[in-house]
Amino acid sequence: MKIGLGLYRESLTPNNFRFARQAGATHVVAHLTNYFRGRDPSLSAGSEKEGWGDCSTDELWSYEDFAGLVKTVRDNGLEIAAIENFSPRFWSDVLLDGPDRAKQIEGLKRLVRDAGRAGIPCIGYNFSIAGVWGWSRGPFARGEAMSVGLDLAAIDPDLPLPDGVVWNMRYRPGRPDASPVTVSSDELWQRLGAFLRELVPVAEEAGVVLAAHPDDPPAETLRGTARLVNRPQKYDRLMDIVDSSSNGLELCLGSLQEMPGTDEIYGHVRRFARRKRIGYIHFRNVRGKVPNYHETFVDDGDIDMAEIVRILRDENYGGVIIPDHTPEMSCDAPWHAGKAFALGYMRALVQNAAALGPSRTAQSTSIRMQAR
């Protein structure tokens, strides 16, 4: 297992690369969509009308963009593990089945080819209309650390999407009197299937893994639109659409644990690791489930993270794990302190993986897998 750090576009700086190395990371997962644009990264769901911000002027990333990033990261002593998330501008009509869908698919094919040619091994994506939305921010973690949580009873989960917003970002100006977007589960799965059948063969040729993030939050619907991977078994459905090593998972442990009806995630993690389809892992913890949960420090939630490392060790997972959202610590550098705590905990587990003893869930997991 390798330790990585996710960095947002404006955080891809020499100081943060040094911070990553100092904390024991060897890899970077880079977000090229500029969610924060001039603001410090902070846990937030964004505003009701604009979401995380405006991406309407984004231009399709090119080979030169990717090659320059790979070189910069490598010159700073690290390696690129993945690019996380397409700009909504690049695939709004793929998600919405709009008039520019065919043009955008061709653009995504070019993007994937350019990424592979530049040495980007993985692209994480989240096939979602509403995106990451509905959180509230508060002192929910240990010691009143600022974190995020979901309480569906405290929000209007059916609040319509503003016109021109998808995946919680504005991709074009809104049009007055536009009808609200509604998407059923069947429609969303049909759109995903078409996307995978067109993009996965290109990714195979380019040597790139397309890694799907589960829904966050994993509700049934949000903002009038269905959610996609909101149960662990739906990851299997996604992988079976195109049975390819390039059709993989961005395995978010927190999102899996938040899913209602999931007593334990350990058997699911073992199954996904055994299928060798994990692009990389979001190593985060949570307490509670939909409709009410909050995110915690990595050592303080409902998931036994040492057991996750035992499972990954047993299944010979050699990929990258990164801290995802982390509570912000009370100091002059809240984001960095939260990440440093998570990275140190992760590094200790990985360095001592062989000494963690046998998996406590191995036997029950084996029985369940045989029953399938």
C-alpha cells in the first residue's frame, strides 16, 4: 500500500508537496477543477444557487496540462496517482443527456487518451447529477473539531437544482423559467452504461483506470434526481456493465459506511479488493448512516480502520490510499493539521500491516462470498 494526499488545484504548490513528503506521502491525487478559486479549501456543500462555484469557462484539459503536472509533481519528489473528477463543464450533457452529449463524449475520449499519454494512471469520477450536496458544517468531531454531517430532516432534499448547475457547480448561466431537472434511477443507469461502453475501451488502450466514486451522501434521491451507487452491491452492477480492469472503483470507505442497510463494510471491501478493480481509496471514517451521520477523525468512527488495512494486506492491495475529508483542527493551519493527523495514522497502520494480526472478519467474509 502507498500513502497519498489529495490536493486541490490551488493547493498544488511546492510548499504542499513538501508537506506531503514530510507527512510520509509518496503520491498525489490532483483535483484540477477549481472548486475554491481564491479561497482556502474548507469543508462545505457550497451555496444553494451556485454550489461550489462556477466552472463555465473551463477548457478541456490537454496533454500539455497533464504532462506539466506529472513533471511538476515528480520534480517535487512525488508521483501522480490519479486525477480526481472531471470539470462539470466537460460532461454536463453526458450526465443530463443533453444536445451536446456526443461532442462532450468525444472530448472526454481525447482527455483520457491525453492523460494516459502523459502518464496519468487513473481518473476518478462521480456520475451524479446533484453531486456532493446537503452537508452542514459544525463542531461534530472529537474535541469540537469542525467537520461535516448530514441531517436530511434539517434540509429540503427535494430542493430543485438551479438551471445551469450540475454536480454542484455552475457550468453555464441559468435560463429564466427553465423546468427543474428530474432524473429517474433507470435513466441514470442507462446514461452510465452508455458512458462506460464508450469510454472504457478508450481507457484500456490508454492504460488508464476510470474509477467511480460512490454517492456522497448515499441517499435515495437528492434535488429531484436519483442517486447511483448508494448501496455497496451497486458497485458490482457498475463493474459488470463493462468487465474490464479499466472500469474500476474510487473506493470511498466513508461513503460505503454511510449507506443505510450496510451493517459492516468489511466483506464488501474484501470483495472489491479481490476483484482487483480498486483505482485508489478514500481512507476516511464516519459515525452514523443516512439520514443522519457526521464525519470523524480517522481513528474515531464506526469503521475499524486497522481491519480495513488487514483486509487490504490479505488481498495484496498495492495501490494508493489517501485521506479524504478530515476534520479541521484548532490551530493556525486547520486543514494541514487535520491532514497531518490522518496521514500519520495511516502511515503507522501501513508500516505495521504485517504485525496487525489476522483479519477478524476473514472467516465470515469467506462464508458470505461462497454463498454468492
